[in-house]
Amino acid sequence: MIQQLSLDFRTIAAVPEFYRQFASRLNLSSHFGNNLDALWDAITGEIALPFQLTLRHFHQHADPQQFSALISLLKEAEKETDGAFRLIIK
């Protein structure tokens, strides 16, 4: 069974809120670092795969550019895991 998480970017104003919701909704440890390294470690080692992350309303966000490094990392994780981690942007 594929584990799934959907985050609504109408409720995510900035990168720190993305990390907070991601860690909270997945019950990651309180030691989650709220940075790209911690996100990579979570996806490639802490979260059970297969896993699908959907970013809803991302294209309607007032400042999607602030998430560019984060999106790049998520796309790289798709490649690194041979698609066991899947990113969907709506």
C-alpha cells in the first residue's frame, strides 16, 4: 500500500510552514531539522516507501519561487528512489 500525504499550499505561506506540516503530518521525530538535509534524510531513510507527496494549489501560491530548492530536492528524491517516492504538483 502506498503511503500518501497531501499538503494544501493555501495554508502554507512560507518554507518553514511546509517543514512544520510535513514533519507533523508524518509524525517525524522532534529532531527533524526543518531544512533540505533533514527532508532528504526523511524521504530516503525515515519514511516507508512507496510514498506519494501531493502539493495541492502550489501553482496558485503567491510566491512559489521561494520553494524552488525544496521542489528540486523532491524531484531529485524521485530519481534517487527510482520512483518509490513520487511527487505530484497540482
